Amino acid sequence: MSATLLLLFTSFIMSALLSYALVPFVKNLAKKTGLFGVDVHKSWRPLIPKIGGITIFIGVTVSVLITSFLFNMLDNRVLAFIISTELAAIVGLWEDFRELNPVLKPVLLALVGLPIVFMGAYYPYPNLPFVGKRALTILYPILVPIAFTVVTNAVNSMDVLNGSMTFTSLVATSTIFLITLIKGNILPAYLCAGLIGSLMVFAYYNKYPAKLFPGNVGSLYVGASLISVAIIGSVEIALLVAILPQITNEFHIIYSMRGLRSAKNLSERPVFVENDMLTANPSKKAPLTLVRMLTSKCSLSESEVVKMLVIISIFSAILALITEFFFIK
């Protein structure tokens, strides 16, 4: 086995095993702190531990640290990745305990990206479709915090059904892993390998019917990991194309809600639940989401909607691959 394959395999396995081992701890922690969420799309409305994303956060972080030391990969880029993603997890955990002001949250998530800027873990000469490499030495550091806000909130907005955030993020992470591996960019590839390992384990507990919710700690951590890897690996455009479903979902929500508002203050939900089937809410006051659009013509089960979201994500992943290898010089 080559050194590269061994690195990728170690990162993947270690992250997966750590996440699996942490599941009982997280369930017990949720019980002690009362951090449960109501599964609103089920008629029996079960209470589910809502901080399951801690397993992803710790699993990936510890795996990255250990593999970086073992394979002599620890540098400013890895440290920036760890710090930025940890800060995102802290913001998410804070919101899981106590809801954040909807205006303060994007500001905090923008600050999460600053370690990437201050530690120089970026390359300010992105390859843009059709036009090629462009120097953005002044603009790029400004765009990084904005990108963190957009991507983390977009991934967070997809956490609405059992497995929806987890499986769509797996598709996006696998896409970035494949692109960076083909391009021989090993560091971001092994960071992706660790994230894939944790997400695959968590998917088992988050799939329908969910035994764990990722919570804000999980979805914000995953979003921060994706944008961090994309910046470090100079595949920003590919990531934005790969997560177009998440981004469009978030912007549709913001537009239909007339700005940044807390979901708890909504007068109308996007969908109705009857006999465990989801049907779009026809009210104009209801937020416009991908789930609402998918259920606008007919009622669908939760699992059917998640499968459709994954299919849409796969199409975006294919577009990301085409964009990266055919339209970027």
C-alpha cells in the first residue's frame, strides 16, 4: 500500500471508529442536559438527542490531529482547518443550548473563517471557469468570511429531515475528495477522507427513523469543514457548484421569509404532515424550501423526499466535476 493510500485509509478508519465510539457518550450527554429535539415530521413526534454532531466534530478533529502527526502533515493549513471548524462547532453547540439572534449568527460564522485568513491557509489566485487564474490578493481575504457564512448556513438549512443534511453532505464531501485526489492535492483529500468516515457512521444513526440528530453543532461543523477544505485545496468553485441545492435552499428561505428570521417565529411551516406523509403548505406565508417544492405536486414520505434531495445533490456533484475538469483552465 502506498503512503498516500495508507494516509487516506488511516484518516477514514480512525475518524469512523472514533465517531462510532462516541455515540453512547453523546446519547448520555443529551439525556443529562435535556438536549432533545422533537421529530416533527412523524405522527408520534419522538424526542431525539439533538447533539449527535459532536461525534462528527470530535471524530474528525482527533483523527486529523493523529494522522497529521503520524504522517508528518501538520502545518498551518491543518491547524487553520482545526481551529476554524472547532469555532463553528462551538457556535453550533451554543445555538443548540440557546437560540442565537438570527442576525448575530451569520456574523459569528463569518468570524469562524478568520483563522484561514490570518494563518495564510489560502491561495489568492483562484481558477475561475472560462477565464482561468485571477489574482485576488486584496479581495480574497474579504471573501473568505462571506463564504463561511454562506456555506455553513446553507448546509445547516438542509438539516430538516432524517438524513437530509448527512447524505447530501456526504455527496458533496465525496466530490471534493475525488477532485483533490485526482489533482494530486493530498492534504485536502485526507481531510475529506476523515469527514467521510465520520459522516458514514453518523448516517447510520441519522437515517430514517433517526436515532440521533446532528444539531447545529453537526451541520455547522460539516459546513465549515467543506468550505475550509475547498479554500485550502483551491477548489472553491467546485464546492459551490456541488452544494448548489443547499445554497438555493438557503436563499429561497431568506427571500420567502423577507430576511433573516428565527424558524421558531414562523407562523406557518413549509409542509404539513398527515399519516407520516409530507405535503406542501399552500400558504404564501410559509417559507419556500426545497422540501416544500418537492412536495408541491403530491404527498411524499420522508424517506422519498430525502432520496430526491440526494439525487439532486448527485446531479450537482456531476456538474461540479464537469466544471472543474472541463471549464476551469
